[in-house]
Amino acid sequence: MAGSLDGIKVVDLSRVLGGPYCTQMLADHGAEVIKVEPPLGDETRSWGPPFNDELSAYFSGANRNKRSIAIDLQQPEGRDLILRFLQDADVLVHNFKSGTLEKWGLGYADVLRARFPRLVLCHVTGFGSDGPLGGFPGYDAVVQAMTGLMSINGNPSDGPTRMGTPIVDIGTGLIACNAILAALLERGGSGLGQAIEVPLYDCAISMMHPQAANSLMSGQIPLATGNGHPNIVPYDMFETSNGKLYLAIGNNGQFAKLCDVLGLPEVPCDPRFTDNAARLAHRSEMTEVLSECLVQHDAFELEPVLLKAGIPAGVVRNVNEALEHPHTRHRGMVVSVGTYRGTGVPARLSRTPGAVRAAPPRFGQHSRQLLREAGLTEAEIDRLTQANIVREEPRMRETT
């Protein structure tokens, strides 16, 4: 069954994570994605172990359902090949430094817009093209540090802490994907494409909720609260007799049900705990009451009891336990194609569902196929590969 983006062609010049994560989502939903790599290859191909079938897990997690070709864009003939691919493309995604496409004669405003008026160009960038930091390259952890994300993560005693997943890159990929879809939807009416800029920095600022909203309203500096929520109590992790349990109590009704299940019917009537504002003001006392009770319970037995009672709660599992959980498997959130194993497609469309159709590509795996489709002869393809304009093997990285 064709995906919802069947017929959409994407030329993906991006590397590492933000751009590739975006284009993988487009590919999961049926878009044809041509991954154009530099002569050295996407650097995440070497980010391991672990490796499987010559592919790193890091690369594999953001590049399935794509076809790969390696082109030296420093060469004019390499850039000519990009123009060939763009003749029937709908989207171009890249994360080069600002001004790189212009330097190569592929700038949107002066070349691509006139030549391909329906093209949607998405530039995933570090800090945007203007402003005091405009043009600088961006990296997930650095942007986490600069935007305050590290300052609100972790335990207060530990100081600023990097988030365990590259949340800025992944969030930027999600936002970029949404922006591309919005531009394609608008194009259906206007007939025109447009340029999109999605900076890591801007995305990180926008994702800092509720801390940014709290700061803008109160003027106070948000602090790290460990596993606790800055605005809601009890919304925290608790020890049980055999593991950790997380409670996410969002209203008084849930709090009353929690106390009822735990055999603490008098607690909701305590003036310190009657509503969220009171519980927030008495966070330590609230935590102590629940901690003393929960440490006597079995986390795995309590989890389903709380969920059935309408109380948000869950056992704190490690990654392997989560991937092996029966619900994860039931939802199809672990998939495999050949030797490739990855996470599933989370958005479920009833008529045109996304799917994992192809494993992540090896370096330049589809070069000849893609060049034939672009109209090149075998003799032309041979010449381009012999001249290393199209690479069939990655160029060796220089060592010092």
C-alpha cells in the first residue's frame, strides 16, 4: 500500500541527525528520498560500535527507506547532477553552512527559485543566517548548553546536565518535517514552493516548555528539579520495594484516586495537600508521605492497578526492557528488514499507513540506479565514477 507521501520526491543533502531524521519521516510515509552523501560519506556511518552489516546503529536509526548516492559537490559536474535530480523533485533538504549553496551556484533566491518554482527548500541550520550568531555551525549538545536546556535538566546537586538523547537534533527534525508538509500543503493552492529555515537554536528555545513560559511570566530563573515537575506535585519518581515508579498526577481527581488506592484517604483533606498550589508549596512533605507508602509496594504489581484506576503511573524501565515490553511489540514499534532492526512508525494513518520498506543504504548503494533514472548512459556513469565525481567507495579520511 502506498504511503500518504507517495509521489513526493526529496533530495536530501543533509548529514548527521536533524536533517536525516526529518527526511526519514518523509520516507516512512512514502516519499522517495535520495540521500546524497559527500565523498567521505555521512560521518555517522563511523559512529560506533555497534555495527551491523557495515552500518552503524547511529546511521541506521535515521536513514532507512532511502537510496544513497555519493557525489563530490565541490566539482561543477557534481553540482550539475544535483540539478538533474531537482528537475522532478518536490523538496530539497540540506544542512550546509549558510552561503554554501550560493557559493556553489545553487542558491535558492538567485538560481533554484526561478529554475524550479515548485521546489520546497528546507535549510536545517545551527543558528540561522542572521543575528549575532548567524552562520555559525550548530551541534546538539552545544545548543543545549547555550539555550538553557542543560540548566533545567538533571538533579540540582549535579549542575547542568546534557539530556540523554540528542533532543535538539530530533526536535529540529520534527519541526522541519512539519514545516515541509505545511509548505507542500500551501503549494497545492499557490503552485509555488518556498524556502524554509529551521535553526537548531530557535527550535531549542521553542521546546523549553514550561520553563521558558514560567520565566517569561514570573521573571524568575527556572532551576533543575531532577525527576520532579517544576509546576505540578506529585509528578516525580518514587522508590518501591523492587524498583522505581513514576507518578504524573495532573489534577485533584487523580490525586484523590491515588490516595484511595494507596490506602491514604485522609491525605487529600490535609490543608497542605488540598490542591496543586498547596502541594507545590509543600513538595517535600508530599514527597515524604508518598515515599513512605510506596516503598512498601511492588512496582510491577502496582502499575496496572494504578493505570486501571485512571492514575498516570509507570515503572521506570531501561531501554532494553522498554523495547521488549509486550505493548511495544503489539504496537509494531520494533521492526526489521533483513538484518536491520529499528523502531517503528509512530503515526498511524488509517488508509495510507507509513511503513519500513527498506533497510538503511550502504554507501553509494544506489548510485548507478539513480544516475540511470536521471537519464545518464552507462558510459557517462563510468566516466563520473572513474573521475571520482560519483564515489562508489568512500574517500579515506585524512589522519594527523
